[in-house]
Amino acid sequence: AQGTIIQWTSKGYISGYPDGTFKPNNSITRAEFVRLVNEAMGYTKTGYTYFSDVSASYWGYNDIQKGVAAGYVRGDGNGIFRPDDPVSRQEAAVMISQICSLGQDYASAAKYSDYRYIASWAAGYVGAVSKAGIMAGYPDGDFKGDRYLTRAEAVIALDKTLNYKAPAEDDREELNNYTLKETSLKDKIIKG
């Protein structure tokens, strides 16, 4: 992650600590992650929603409101955001999937050996970001959805988010059966 971290710090998306270190293996809070997303994606429009644990004087209040306006911040359904809690890998997957409009892909999530431990509200999003190549599992086959996202993982995943290009849609004509009338076939999918 070193090269990407250097790029992101030089662009001002993320900074290190006052002692000159970056601490790539440290966790990143939910509010810090939202600020990082907004910086990288260029989100500036603010929305409004009330979270009982985020006051207007909180340092990340404006960034959280920008995340609401961009459509990737929703809180936990109980009216709280938990801004100072570390962001988990599955929470990050949900937000990234919302940013890229990936939808959900349960089949891709089911390929992880710890699939049954991924929260039901996150599993489809974990599959979607995995299929898109934005986030990946570990060499042991686990996704480890409840593990805290590290600063290095956040930078790598968001760099991939920033550079994500949706695959082009297949505009070939689909036919169940086809009787050959020409000397060649082009732009057709024959299913029969």
C-alpha cells in the first residue's frame, strides 16, 4: 500500500500523525472514513439528517452530512452513527457499494469461507465490492467482515473506488433460436 498511501498523502486526502508516521495498521474511525471518502470523491454538497450521537459541534459533523447527501451514510437504523467507533470491513463494503451503485451480490459473498459470519445486512454488499475488485478477502479464504478496516486498507479500497469503471453493458441481441440467413453472425447471442 506504500505507493498509494504516498499518492494520497501528497494529494491531501489523508495525513499522517504529528510524529511523522502513518501507522498503516491502525484502525480508522467511521467519521475519519467518511471524511476520507468525501475528500477523495470530491463530495461537497451537504444534506441533513439527525444522529443523536453527532452534534453540530462535532469535528466530523459536516463530513457526515456530506455523506448523507451523497447517499452512502445512513447510520444504524436506531438514529445513531457511532462516529468514533472503528469502521468494520463490512461497514466499509456497504458504503463503497453505495458510492459505486454496485447493488448486492450474495453469490459472490458466499464464496468466502466465513460467509455465515458476515452480517446479513452487509453480505450482498460484501459480494458486490468483491466482484468489482474493490475489496478482497484474506489468503485463508475469509473476508473477516467484523474486523476493523486499517488505514492502509481504507486507502487501497478507496483508491480502487475512485478508479472504478463499471463494465460496459452487453448490447448484443439475444435470441433463443436462430436460423442462419447470412454468411456471418455478429452481435448476437444464440441461446437455442
